[in-house]
Amino acid sequence: MPLWVFALGLPELQLSESLNEKKQGNEFLQLIWESDAVISDVEMVTYLNKLGHELTEVSENPNKHFGFLLIDDGSVNAFAGPYGYIGVHTGMLLSSDSESELAGVLSHEVSHVTQNHLNRFSEKTSKQTYLMVAGMLVAALVDNSDASQAIVASTVAGTAQKNINFTREHEWEADRIGTAMLAKSGFNPKGMAHFFEKLKDSPDAKEFLLSHPLSINRISDSLQRAARTSGDYRKDSFEYISIKAKLYYHQYGRIKPEKDPEITHYMQAYHAFEVQDYQTAKQHVDQLLTLNNERPSNILAGRIASKLGGIEKAQQYFDKNNVVEYDEASVYYAAKAYLDNQQTRLAVATLKPFLRVNKGSYESYQLLSSLFVKQGDFDRSHIQSAKALIVRGNLDKAIGHYQRAKSVTHSQDLYDVLNVRINNLQQTLDLYKDLPD
């Protein structure tokens, strides 16, 4: 019987995660961050999360929790972990030829989450699969070979072949659902199949193919399914193009030749900015802005203007990106521009309101923490450091920072708030400890 037959009957979906899933996700998140391979660049993080959440909104279960991580690793790989944590290696992004291909990989991983594949695999094998996956991923990412061997030795990898048919069943299911997600979100639904077609001959995709078994039948089935859809598909966004170009620049130390004058001017300006030749950077970004007025262009123009002392002009560029909705990368660099121009109070006034109502990235919380230090607000600095640690799943250390904030604050109201936060985190950790291993 062909494997795709098993994918026709979809399991009953869970509308919310259990406490155990949250615990697993927290442990998984800590392990991934401890590899020191997570990219925290705010602009890249903002883009990946925006793209990921666009796809989750049209998924089979948009109520699930999701988080997206960009991993600094040249291998062509992506993974889905517990509590909806999805990682994409920079090698995966660089090897994509279109945003539809990148979205195809993400939609495939999102489908693994919405269909509870990790839990279903764990139930069948009676193993803590999420720790196995995290251990193998971290072992592949850390530089120290002895550490890698130790991590591998502490995980269970010998059952992979035994369970390969079950894994293939999941792959058919994720293909089918992911392709539908691409169509719903306006991407070319062939993006996933085209990317997987390239992977089967790629020597850099070994890790991905081990965890995502491919077959000619799967690729053919995905292409046939995609061919039944039609419409005007989304073009590659300038955010995708610019982030891919910057990743190439940092990996190879040079600008990749481009035919498009927009990305050429962008990267020339970016290179000049990186080597602190701000006048040359301004010349290129001025040419860019005559052709392109999108988010990455405005952010780069604002950063350059800030370095040249044009703080008001810089803020005008950042504000252009916040007309419809606030963009974290733009808010972050707006605050950073004020900091670079010795206007700490305005930097705080820019970043603090955003983080009060939005869940921020690790870098944003860290920046606000350093801003409070400059103002002498050490209690509030510790609070932001705690929030940064929570982003990384490190609840124990977060409690420590909240306790230090409590010990130095002169505000009774803030003292009371901190007590509540500490108690809530401690209760969560206590509940995690009571769960069976």
C-alpha cells in the first residue's frame, strides 16, 4: 500500500498545549540556545517570525503556540520541536531560490506541529523524543568535538531505522497540509516540492534528509497537488532578498553579484556601513531610496543617518515602517539611534512602550536593560534581563534577576509586582518538577 494512503485520515487536533508540552518546549528551547548558534539579529528575527506567523494563521490549528529560530549553521536543515519551536538553518535559507521555497519548508515544519507528530512519535516509541531531537541538533551545532560526542552518547539515536515508516507517514501528511497552507497564504504551492526536489541531490542536506525522508513519489505527489491550484502568487519580498544577501555577505565576506540594482545598492550601502564608511554608505542608500522605499531600506537609511549625527532624519526613516503597525526591528534601531547619539531618555521612551504591549526578542530586552543601567534604574534593568532570559527558556536565572530587582527597588508597587512574577515562575517550575519524566 502506498505510504500516502496513511496521510488521508488526519488525527483529531488539540486546540491548546498541555503543561507537559510547555515543559518539553522550555527544555528544548534552553538546549538550542545553549548551543550559541541562535542568531539574535533583530531584523532577521523579526522577518522570520513575521513569515512564520503568516503561515500559522492559515494552518490547521492556528491556536497552537509557535516560535521561530534562525540557526547559524551552513547545513541545509530545519526542524520542529515541542511547543511549536521551529528552527531554520542559515544554510537552508541561503539554498532557497525563492521566498515560496523558504515558506514551503516553514509550512512543512508548521504542519508537523499542528498534527502533533512529535507527540505521536513519542507515544509510539515511549521515549522523550524532544530531548533526543534537541540533543542531536545541539551535537551537530557545537564546535567542540568532545562535547558533541558526549551529547550524542547521552541521546538515543539507534531506533531511527526501526521507526522510519512512521516518520514517512508524517512526511506525507506534512507535505499535503503544508502545500495547502502555501496556497492559502498566497505563495506558490510548488515552492515546497521544488525545494525538496533540489535537496535529494544536495550533499549539504544530509541532516535534513535523515529526519525528513524523501522519495520521488513524495515529490511527484506534491507537484501534482500544487498543479491543481492557480492564481497570482506573491513575489519575493525585499526583506527576504536583503536578509539572504546579508547572510551570504557574512558567510563569504563579500557581496554576491546581483542583477537587480535595488539589492546591489542595498548591499553596497550595507558593506560601507559595516566598515564604518558612513559617507559612502549614505551615497548608496540615497540611490537605493530612489528605487525602493521598503522596510529594509528605511532601516538601513536610518542607521546610516544616525551614525552621521542626523538623529531626526534617522527617526523619520524608522517611523515610515511603523505607519500601519509597529515593526520591532524599526523600533529597536530607533532606540539604538538615540543611544548612539547620547539621548538615553528618548531611547527608553521609544523601546519601553513597545515591549510593554508586545513580546519582544532577546536583543530588544537586552537593549532596554542596558538603557536602564545608563539611567541608574538598576531594578528595571534586572527586570528586562529576566525577560530576555525567559525568551531563552531559562526560568531559573530569570527568577534570580527578578529577585535582584526586588532587592534594589525603592518602589513598593514594583516590589509587589516582582513578588507576583517570582511566584508565578516558581510555581511553573514546581509544576514542571512534578511531571513524570
